[in-house]
Amino acid sequence: MQGSLDKLRGEPGDPVSYHLRVGGAEIDLNALLGQPVVLRFEGEIRCIACGRVTRRSHRQGYCYPCSRRLARCDLCIVRPELCHFDAGTCREPEWGREHCMRGHLVYLANASGLKVGITRGGREQRRWIDQGAVQGIALLRVRTRYLAGLVEAALRRHVSDRTDWRRMLSGTPPLVDLQAHGRQLLYQAAAELERIRAEHGDDALRPAQGAVHRIAYPVEEYPQRVRSLDLEREGAICSTLRGIKGQYLILADGVLNVRKFTGYCVTARACRHRG
């Protein structure tokens, strides 16, 4: 298959079902575990928003003009407590109304260790899969993305909001009592959360009462040493697929962050037989 590379599609299952998306077509990656795969960069990068050819990919798939024009490329996407829609300065108010002014979840996950994060309601399992988490639980339901950002900022004073990708790809972390950790975290941040309620109303955030989800990944073997592969620099990668976790292909020669190369024009094929 040949075309623009898209992020991996991971569907909940036991284990997660992964597909590599190239030019609108898909390859079933789970079926290729233990087989050699080839991914070759064809020397062209196309913006995933407007389709124009760009020399550099900005913010994981956009050309420079789109990265400056689109609300989805703004700082508040990674720092939602700085929401431009709430401040009245959103670049695309209609997009912001559709994507940000709706219910979100604040969650606790176990990926490379405990981490807090946010996602739109109903997408939490896919979010945990994207991050390579082996456990996840929804802690709070909030009215908007902006409020989710305020809550996340309060909680990250007590627990990280980041995943150590090298640790995440080094193996499966020990399972923990996520419900107990969640209760402790909400207790530690109680004063900050109460201030948010006092300012934005009692319905601004409420308990999610979520169950703990466990996630298993299609991994035959974790790398002893995590080495990152660069598709643009290497031009072509031909290696045996050992597993898939998060947005990474775990290969015999290293790991490839597929999301990083979104919009890159590639040729992808599977070699079911060696030689």
C-alpha cells in the first residue's frame, strides 16, 4: 500500500486490535506479529488538514500555515486550562464549540506509572490505548474541556500528567489498586477541586464512578534496549514486528512512533515469508 501515513487505529479487545492506516487503506497488524514488515518513506510530506506538500511536519502532521491557523494546533490543546474559547480568542469558534464545549472525563491511568489525563466522554479506552496504559479509571466528569484542564492542573500537583515512553515500551508495569490511588488523589486535591466548584458551579465536575479497565497489548517480546527509529532519516525500515503498544511499532531493530510521522507518504508492505 502507498499513501499518507495516519496514526495507528487501536480498538479495545483482548489484546488490543491494531491497524496501520496508509492512504485510506488498512493493514491488520496483529496478524503480522513475528513477520517482517517494510515501511519506506517516499520523500513527500502532506498536511493532514489541507493536503498541501510541506517540507516539514508541524505538530504531528500539519503544514506551517495550518499549524498557525487551526485551533486544534493551539497551545490549549496540550494545556486546556489555557482554553482560547473560554477567553474569547479561539481561532475557530465553531470547531471549539464542537470539540471543547462538551463533556470530558478526567482519568487516572497506569502506563509507565501513574498519570492523570483528560479526554472527551466515551473515548477513554481509546485514549488509554493511545498512551499504552495497562489500566485506566475515570475519576471525574466535567462540563467542558477548559474545566477538565483546570482539574488536571490541580491533580498534577500530586501525580504526573506524562508518560515515560521508554519505560512504557520496556515491559508491562505492575498492576496497582487504581481505585485506591484515585480516591487518595481526589482527597489530596480536595481543596483545589472545591475552589473550582465554587467558581464554576456545583455541576462543573462530579464523580465518574468508573470501573477499572485493564488493557492487554499484542506484544510477543519487549526490547531489552529501547531504540527509537526515524523513518525520515533512515528512508526505509525493514524489520520483524515484535509487538504494538500505544502508537509504537515494536520491531526487532527498534521502536517506531507512528504518530510522529503522520502525513508522511510511505509504501507499506508485509513480508509473510523471509528471503
